[in-house]
Amino acid sequence: MTKPADILVSGAGPTGMAAALEAAACGYRTVLAAPSGTFLDDDARTTALMRPGIAMLREYGVFDACADRSAPLKTLRIVDATDRLFRAPSVSFRASEAGFDEFGFNIPNRVLNAAFEEAVGASDLIEVVDAMVSAIAFNEDAAFATLSNGDTYETKLVVGADGVNSLVRQAADIGQRNWAYPQTAVVAAFDHERHHGFTSTEFHTQEGPFTQVPLPGNRSSLVWVMRPERVEEVMAMAPDALALEIERNLQSTLGKISGVTTPQAWPLSSLVANTFGKARVMLIGQAAHAFPPIGAQGLNLGFRDVADLAAVLAKAGDDPGAPSVARRYDMRRRADVYMRTGGVDLLNRSLLTDFLPVQMGRAAFLSVLRNIAPLRGLVMREGIEPGGGLRAIAEGFRRVPSPVRTDRPAG
């Protein structure tokens, strides 16, 4: 016996839960296959969500549950901490320059996931099943998803939000391009003597970024990208020694460091699916794309997947998995995903290379950003939302009044 559903979402991360909420908002009966144990109770990671993502959380009623545990991001600072011949100048991007109170908020993953779970549980159109998708079969009119608990659902659309090893992507025979980096991200949280001033600082080292992101009070989260051979050494450090090492990498900008949580390590790699939508399947989040934690792009890109998914579902009618709907979703996502993936890959590789022309180009680009405010504003708006900078320029032209002619003859 099969059970009916309009849409089945495989994967219970933030993008999967957001997709289920959007599908329900479009009126579709939605199954969220969300196996227990998806979230680690001791997950020390945080997510820096930009303004469009925060707006989405507010729409779902999720942000209110996160606000007290989150910190606004008012300034994003890049510091070249390499010892290379061509070093880039430090650049600060201030939200106020772009006309915003903040770029977004830094939210602990545990807090964000719990708030999403509450919102999903409150929806009458979402059925949460404590099981994972174990197999999927397709015909022209439907997909048949078998879960690990033995249930099978007949559905018009399967949304793959099941991570880099996505079974949905494999079952749909969607290929992908993978590449690995000689890097691992070590994450933790820590207290500091001085207040961060709601500034996130990304120190660019020859091994990768060392990034401090504000949390409430005199506390920050850390994403420290390093060579894999250094990970065991850092993970084995005594708390006081690790605090001193963090302080050294921060160049003592936040004073004495203490209260460092147990570090966790996450190897870095990238992935881009060959297509993001085909008949009966759409991919979102890390099932569609994955790349290093640079520039706060990961989950923000996943939420833009969800926004485009919602846009095509709103006009899909009775068949949300029809080939034409999947094609529209794929076309909407291509430029954004390829540009962001390529940009992050280029920036990361520019830190790892010793090739002098690349170092010179990177230093020159950051120098231009530092000294030309309009370009800096354009980059800030594009970083927050694709097309945001160009729209701001267009709006500026529309607001410029037409010149008044004063050379017309009297009468």
C-alpha cells in the first residue's frame, strides 16, 4: 500500500524544513522525511544569515525564537594575515554604507533548527515522518519514495535536501562535479575581553580564512580553516593553549580569550549538481551545491534555492513535479549557484596559491574596494542578494530628476 502526498521533502536540515513550509504555504500536502538524530546536540556551528534569509525566517515566524540567541552583523572586515610579498589592505564593509542597520544575524545552528522544527510542527499540511528515504522509483506521472520505516509514498515531486551524498540526486540519475580542498574547517565558540562591536572579521591566512563571527555579549563563534595535518595538533590543545592561539590569530583585537568550546572539525570540499531540477525532482541546499565556509554564502544560497522553489510552486497548479516546472526551477538557479560557487572557489584558491600574479590581482582588487565607496556598496549589496547592487544603481538613476531647461524663449 502506498500513501499519497503532493510533495515529499527528503532531509531535515534548515533548507529541508524551509522547503516544507513553503510547499505547505502553496497549499500542497507535504511529507517531510526527517530521521531523528539529524542534528548533533553538541553542534558548535553557527550560521550567518543575510537579510533575505532573515526576512524568510520572519515570514515563517522562526526568527522571534532565535533573536535573543543571535547577534547582528553590522560590519564585515577582511584582514590579510599572510606574510606574502603582495599583501592586500584591510577592508571594512559597513551595513550603514549600504543603507542597512545590519547585513544579517549570526544564529547558532541548534537554535535555528529547534525554531524550524516548532514551525514545521505547527503546520496542518506537513506530515513529519521519523525515517529517511531509502529508495525512489519514477514513472511519467509520479515518484514512489520508500522510507526506512517501510512506508512508501506516491508523490508528484521529491525535493532533495539530503546533503552532499544525496540519495535523491543519485536516484534521479543527476550527475555532479566534485572537488576537494587540502583544508579542514575547525569550529568552536569563545569568550573575549572586549566587545566585538557586532563586527565579523575574516583573517585571510595562507591556509585559509580564520573567521570570527559575533554572538550575543562578549562572545563569538569561530571558523578556522587550516591544512588537514594541523587539525590533530589543534584539536589536542589544552583549553588555555587553544585560547592563546586564537588570541594570536585574532591579533589581540578582542583582548584575552577564554571559555573556548571543544573544537569540531569538518573537511572541506565542493560540489555542483549537473542540473537542479528534472521531472519529479528538485534539489536544494547541499544536495545541489556545497563549498567552503567563506563569505557567509552556504545556507544563504540554500535559502535562495527555497525562495526560487516557492516561486515556481506558486504557479505549478496540480502537478508541482511536471517537467516544465522543474525546468523553470533549474533555469532560475543556474546563474546564482554557478557564480557563487565559482567566486568562493576562486577566493579560496587565491589564498592557497604562491603564484605572484594571482596575489597581485587579489591585493589590487581589495585595494580598489577599500578606496572606491560606490564599488564597495555595489559589492555589499550583491553579496547580500544577487542583483541587489544593480537594482540600487537603477533606482538611483530613476530618482535623479530630469534637468530643467532654462533656455526656452519667453512666451
